[in-house]
Amino acid sequence: MSSDVVKKIAQLVRAGAALTPYTCPACGTVLVRLKTGELYCANCERTVVLVRSDEEAQQALEVVQLREVRRIVFDKIIQLGKEIEKLSAPEMVDHLRSLSLLLDIYERLAKIHGEAGREKKT
Ligand SMILES: [Zn+2]
């Protein structure tokens, strides 16, 4: 560990972060737990998701991928919402149906993330 990194960790701890017994899987630096609960590597300067097994790694990956899907769905909802403004009432029906479907999917994806978040805390 370079003295720069040690200094950075000390700064983080002074700011309320906690030292952990975990090390960064990329560089081996001791990880700190930020006030937000995230693990952070002061050397890589990024948050680190620690996984204990292949199954957990797969789950973490799925959550990240679903988050990306949620972002795409969200963009579509905004896009559709803007288009509705320009449409006549009969044309609007189809758009609103699509919008309703997208909102359903978005809500379900949000629920999955809520559940994943709760699992992590236990
Ligand atoms: Zn690192």
C-alpha cells in the first residue's frame, strides 16, 4: 500500500468511514465501509461489491443487468410521454396502453431491486 493510499484511507475514516476486514479483489487494499454502507477501495477509487460465492456473483450481475433494463424502460416511458403530447385522442390510446405496460415492467423491476437491497442487509 502506498502512503498516498494510506493517507486517503485515513481521511475517509476521519470522515466517518469504517475500516473492514475485507480487501479489494482487484488490488488487495483494505476496504473501508462508507457511511452509505458501500465498500470502497481507496486505491482503485471505486466502490467494491464483495461476493461470497458464484451464486452471489451471478445474483449481483443480474441485479446490475436488470438495473440497465430498468434505465432503458425509464427512457422509453419518458419518450412515450413526450410523444403523447403531440397525438390526437384516438392515436393516444395505443400509446397509453404501451405506457401502462412499460410502467408495470418498471414497477416490477423496481420491486426486484428493493428485494435485492433488503437481502444484502441481512
Ligand atoms: Zn482496489
